[in-house]
Amino acid sequence: MNIVNRILELKTVWCSRRIAFWTMKHDFHQRRVNRIAGAEERASKNEAESDRLYQLSQKMADAIPMGQPILIGHHSEKSDRRYREKISVAMKRSVEADHKAAYYSEKAAGIKNNGAIFSDDPEAIVKLEEKLNSLKEMQEFMKAANKCIRKNNKNAFLNLKFGNDRMWDELIQPKFGGQGFAQFTLTNNSANIRRIEKRVLALKNQGQTVAVDMVIKGVRILENREANRLQLFFDGRPVQEVIAKLKQHGFRWCRSEGAWQRHISNNAIYWGRIIAGTVET
């Protein structure tokens, strides 16, 4: 193969990889919808399985005359015991399936009601900044409210944005050793402000840096920011020792991506490099 053909071949491989990368299903909202649908489907299947097994156990139990004991020493004793054991197993599996149905129903509801802001949300920075502004506004209000309460100035309190008669009556009641918003409330809110500020800064800085995309001992390490995952692509299935290390450090197999992955972090990148370095070539 001459050099020109080799260059064309490498270019084709590179292009195909880029196309595969950009066509990955990383739409944040669609993934959320898929997770909800998947949980609801599992809940439905387990609920149906629970009903089927319950009906089966009831049908089997109906074949035994009411109050009929096991006839000890009778030639039917062993088969009767096995039959009753099958009824017990069917009922047990019905209960287990019912518990699974409840688990997945709660999981679907949890995803729907989860108000957390995820870093792979395309609107994460906007949402975080909105939350940050709300926290700062609340911090200023609590400080101003406590000042009004110390001066016993109800009119000034009512002129504050969130001030009202009911809140005033509640805040002037001695609680936690004093009136007004407790000091720990302001401290916790201030800590949340600093935490979100750092997170916004980190996300903005992340957009200005080049994503990790390297190969160590044949293992590709990709910082897939669209999915907010650090992905490790192996040439075939890793040996069991490597799989154990991957799981130990939070990596999980994603069949749709063909990669071992976890949420992006400095720790994830560190262990991704360490694990890739242990692969025998």
C-alpha cells in the first residue's frame, strides 16, 4: 500500500469516528424521557408478572381440598410436598415481582420530580445562575429581615420583597436561642452560594479547555462532554482483573456507547489513565 492510499485510509477512519461521535444519542432531555419510560415499562412488566404468578399460585392451591393436610406415610406424601412447595415458590416470586414493580414506579416518579441540575443539561449554566441569583436574593432578604427584627421595625420588614405579616409573627417568636432567621440558616445558604458559584465557574472553564481524547495502551480515553461522561473504549472485552478495577472506581458498561464510563471529574480522568496503563498489550 503506497503512502497516498494509507493517508486516505487513515482519513476515512478518522472521519468515521468523528461521525460516530457526533451522532451519539446524547440529547439530555431525550435521555431523561427514555429513563422514565424504561422505569415505567419495568414497573408494568413486573406488576403483570406478579399478577400472573399470584393467579397461578391460587389456581394450584384450589386443586387441594380445603383443610387437606399432607398424608404422612401415604404414597402421595412426596409429590404433595413438592406440589405445595411449587405453590409457595410461585407466591414468593409474585411478592418479589410486586416489590420490583413498586421500586421501578418510585424510580420513575423520582426522575420526574428530580429538580437537580445536571452538568450534561444544555441549560445547566443558565439554570445554575438563576438558582444562584435566587439564593443571593434570599440571603440579602434574611439579613435585612433580621436587622428589622432587631430594631423591632415591622413597617420596614413589610416593605421588604418577601416580607408579610404572617412571616413577621413567626420570626419574632424566640427559636434556636433568638428571634429572626437562625444563624445556621444564613451560614448554610451562604455555603450553597459558594458551591454553586464554583460549579458555574467550573462549567464555564470546561467549555474553554480541550476535552481529553487520548489513547493509552490501545485504550481510548474520551471526555465526552455532551454526555458528561468519561468513556473508556477497549479493543474487545477487558480481562476480568481490569473489569474489577473499572467497577471499583465507578465505571459502568454502557452497551449503547460500547464504552465503560462514569461522570466526568478529575478523579475519573485520573483512574481512567491508571486503569488504561495496566492493560497488557
